[in-house]
Amino acid sequence: MDFFNKVGKMAIGSRLRMLNETIGEDAARIYKLYDIDFQPKWFPVFYILQDGGEFTITSIAKEIGHSHPSVSKIIGEMVKGGFVTEKKDKADGRRNMVSLSAKGREAGSKIQDQYADVTGAVEELLAQANHDLWKAIEEWEYLLEQKTLLRRVQEHQKIRESNKVRIVPYEPRYATAFKALNEEWISTYFKMEEADYKALDNADSYIINNGGHILVALYNNEPVGVCALLKMNDPEYDFELAKMAVSPKAQGKNIGFLLGRSIIEKAKALGGHKLYLESNTILKPAISLYHKLGFVKVAGRPSPYERANIQMELELK
């Protein structure tokens, strides 16, 4: 066990496989102990069938939580072993019905003592252990159903990567990146419009000198994301969140959220009360981000962009 002590919790899959192999090897010997020529992996299917009746492979798979191909393969092996019979459904010839054979029913009678003894042995283990493995497995299954291990790793990856991101104020040297990053995403989904060129070709005069601001996200000192705060001449809104763009090569690092949160804080620091933005509903990740930042949909209003089909606002508190 020194290996697992050194590697730690990232080896959980390997450790569980080792535990499974240890129990699996004993399980095969236990069936022989009770004179049953049986493979441990057949048990879930056998248990469903042992009370009699006929079942479809689909219904068995659903009951035991296995995939259809997995159950189909096990059924094939059990048919070869003589434990199961398979025949066409009289009512629906497209379906195969599965039931225990005479040999399978005989094994069902012999296995009852094994059930009792195995249950007793497992209960003994649980009583001797400081932690209830059975309850822990149930809890892990529930937690992983709510959020997979993959998803959890992705979230931690995003947090770690986002710690390498710096949000800095715009400087003229970032003008090229500001334009290029926005042109990249706009051209991918839409077409560049006149209003785009006004903002991207003249960032200083069009945005900065009119009371607006631009923030730049640096990853390893390279500009990979930008977001603008436009000063609005509007009785309802103080500023507009606009021109947010993140390089595809830097996605998955939480940069959009970091930029959005920083631009909101900037608007608050400038005394803003309400923030406005325009987008398009085909940009699902962007819309999801705006909701995460607290924006809500508002009734449509005139826009200088053909592509804009949704408007959102955020009360700054």
C-alpha cells in the first residue's frame, strides 16, 4: 500500500479496481465452494431471473443499471453455460425473452445457503470496520450522479488555470489584440458590421475618450481576452458591457467570468447603477455566462447591430 500512500487520492480508480479484483477473485472461489459453476459477473442478471418469469434484455439492463450491450453479452455467456434460455417474444418477434433454464433453477436452489453465508461474512466485515463501506458507496454513487468526477476535475482545472490569469487596464499596445480577438469570434458566427469597425478601429477615441473603459485578460502575459465598458447617454442605463471576446485557445480557464466580474466592479466603482448588454441567443455559452453574472433579459430596444436579438440588464448594488 506504500504506492497509494505516495500517490494519494488521485489513484482512487486504481485502488477501487484492486479492491474489486480482490473481492472478485474470492467471489469466484466462493461459487466453487458451493459447487456452483458460475461467473461472479453473471450475478446481477441471475438475481433478476431467479424468481421466475421472462424478461427482455432491456428490462434487465434498466433494473440492474448496466448497458444493453453489457447485459446482452452476459446473457450470451449464460446461454452457453446452460443457465439461461432465450426465445422470441410471441407478442413481438423483434424482442427476445430471457428466463432461467432447468440448470439455472437448480443453481437458484443451491445458491440460497451461499447468499446467507456471504451476507453474514459481509456484515462481519462491516462490524469490524471503522467506516461503513456500504453506506459510503451509496453516498459516492449519489454524489457522482449529481456531478461526475470528470466534471469535478474540469472545475478544479478551470480554477487552477484561472489563477494564472491577470486582468489589466487597457493600454494602446493592446489595440491590435482588442480588434483581433473580437474580429475572430464575430466572423466565426456573424459578419462584421459598421458599428464593429467604429469600436474596434478606434478603441481610444470611440471608447476610452468617451468615458468608457477596456479590460484585458493576460494569460502568461499574452492578451487572450478583452471586454469593454461603454459609457451610455441613456436615462436608464449608465454603461454597456460590450466587445467581450476570449481566444478559443484560452477557453476553459474562466476568463470570460473573470472579465465580466471585473467590468461589473469597474462600473460600480464609477458610480453606475444599471448595466446593459446586447447579444445573440445562438451564443449559448455567452448567454449562460451573463446569467451567471446576474444579468436578466429585458424587452428589446433598437440596436445598431443586425445580429443582436437579446438585451439584458444588471442592477448594480
